[in-house]
Amino acid sequence: MKKLAILIAIVLMISTFSGCSKYQKANIIGLTKVQVQERYGDFDLNGAPFMAKDGSYQGFGYGYLLQESHVGYLGTNPAVYFFIVFDKNDIAIDCYKGYHSNGG
């Protein structure tokens, strides 16, 4: 019985912590571009203008590759990135997981 309880505890710990992402929005918002690069390394996808939903300029977006694009039987899956948007002062104002069709 003790072995079963230990096994269950180990499985729960692994499942709880394996979902943690390297990039956490709460730890990035407010950092400068230089601070983000010092913490996570060079960006995999370099600055592209980022527009708000109303069409206004919001800043420049950079990205870290999470999953490369690949071709499968049902078509091509685009690369998955963690995007970080910086304002005109190079301060992180938004970040999100998204797709990039060129794959970097």
C-alpha cells in the first residue's frame, strides 16, 4: 500500500511540474528587451511591427521558438512561437503563444 501511495505521489508531482513553461508572461511583462535576452537568450524570430486590433501601431514583436514546423500526412503545421511585444521604449507590454508560417 505504501508503494502505491509513493507511486501516486510521484506521478502527481511529474504531471504538475511537467506543464510548466520556460516563458511565463508574469515574469516578462515590464522587462526591457535587453533583460529578456539576458534571461532567455537571443530571439529566434526578430522584430516585426505589431499592430493592435484597432490597426494602430503597438510595438515590435520578437519570438522564441517552442516547436518547429513540420510536414505531416494532413498538411504542414506552422512553427509555434512564444511572442513578446515591446513598446517604443523596448519595454515588454504583451506576450502570447502563436504561430508563424515561415517557421523562422
